[in-house]
Amino acid sequence: MKRNKFGKVVILLLCMCLLAGCAGNKAQIEEDIDVTDEEIAEVIDGYDPEVDDLEAERDDATLAGTVFSINGENINFTNSSLIASNYRISPNKTVTRNHKIDTITIHMAKGQFTFWVLAEVYAQTKYQASANYIVDKDGVIGMCVEERDRSWCSSNAPNDHRAITIVVASDPSAPYKVNDVAYESLIKLVADVCARNDIKKLVWTTDSASRIAHANGANMTVHRDFAQTDCPGDYLYDRMGEIAQRVNAMMAEMTEKPAGIPTSKPAEKTDLPYMVKITKRSAEVRRSPGLQYAVATTVKRDEVYTITEEKTKDSITWGKLKNGTGWINLADTEKVKK
């Protein structure tokens, strides 16, 4: 066994921000998880998502809306389309949260991990930890707990019932820097979460009491608000205001000119078939028209395709590609003039 590799994971489990998040009890929170290198090696050694049949181990996560009544209000919970096919649902969760989503809680992972390594750890019931989303060292976004459910993440049940929790891969030591690509993916993910959950403005304050009380519109919390921990690390903590500013600017841009998150763009009225050019750097082609369907392939900017059929679902107009690979969001294209 390569003990240095697994030692980082032990650091994660002993020191990271997700200790006993389900309990919400400070005495339990402060207890280290007693786990050895050998136990972590047993979890991770030989784990290869390119080879293992992960589909058999995953729950049925869906991007389609799921409506629940919470405090008399019907709420349509969805999941981020930014995860693509990167999800492994953790058993460490409370099924169906008891509060609408109105808060963002960003954590660090204390290690430059891939999504699949962290997801495999969160899949173990003995660790009693999870998060709604992970942003890994390469900026890959993955999901471990669907948005409709409460993750066990912040050592505070009321917070996690109302928050989307996001764990970001970081350096293993202070100030726990995150890679630039992970930082950019984090901002895109937070903007996506806010847009879908009608969080119109992200508000950060450096006053912990105001964060906990959601005073003056504050809707960003951190793990150190609820437990003796340095999470999310000074690197992310010092940038929370910037994160809020950039997310708000991104949401404003989406409102003025839809971009970044799949939105509707009615196709020009024209006879079928017609040709389109891809306007996005990398656009997803799904097996069927709808965000809940798997991504079949991706296409690149300036490539030209023929659309043979249109369908509108969840306010998005989809076009079927003549080559048979699947359906594309027409917001990612422009019609080629004859």
C-alpha cells in the first residue's frame, strides 16, 4: 500500500470540515473519526470509475423536478445539470429537507482529490459525512446528495436543511488554496444553484452571528460558524465576498442575456430541417430532449449540424441532430443562413 497517498485521505477524515455533520451535537462533532490507513486503503485501493460498474452502485438521481410540500409551500427541487454523469449518491443524508433552499455553505476538502475518491469516502456509512456537491481538483463538479435531501456536512442540522453544501478540493495545509479551475467551477455551480432556487442575491458578511441569524439578507454560512474548525480555510473564507459578487454578476448577466446555465431560446420559425452552428465552446448532446437524460456526446464551437425535429421541455427548446447522436439545447446554437 502507498501509505503517503492514503495519509492524505486520513487527514481529510480526521480534520476536514465534515465530521459528524448529521448529529448537530458539539460533543460528537469534536470527536475525531478513528480510521486507519488500512481502512482507507480498503475503500479506495483499486477504485477505477473507468472500469468499475458504478451505475449499479448509484441511486436514481434525476435532474427532473421533484415537488415536495414544505411548511405549506410546494417546492420543485432540481439538481444541477453541471454534474453531467458525475454522481454517486451517499447513504449519509436525511431524506427530504425540511426547509426551502436559501443558503450556500462552502467547505474545503483538505486535499487535492478527484470527485470519485471523495464520493467513495462519502459512500461509506461508518464515516457519517456527505455533501450535496463536490468540486474536485480539476474543476469537475459531482453530486453526492440530491438537492431535495439534507446532506450531513456542516455540524448543524438547521443549516444543512436550508443550505446547499459544496465541498471544494484544496491544498492539505493552510491557507488551503484551491486550484483556479476548481474556483471557477465553484462560482458557476453556486450561480446555477441560486438561479434554480430563486436566490436572487447572494449576501456575505464577515460577522458570524449575522450569518447564523441570516440577518440583513445574509445567506452564506461556513462550517466554522457551527463547530471548532478552520473550514473552509482562509483561502476560500477571504474570497467569500468575491464569490458573492461574481455569482451575482453572473446571475444578472443570465437575466439580461441567457448564458452559462441552460435556458430557453425559442427556435426561429422555419421549415425543418435546418442547419445550426454551435456557439458554445463545448455543448452537450443528450440522448433525449431534457436535462434529466444522459449526455451522449459533446460538440464544439463553430461545428455545423442539421436539425430535423424540435421539442420544448422545461422551458428549453431542443433540436434533434440528423446524425442520430441525440438532442441539443438550441440556446447553444445559431441558425445558419442559407
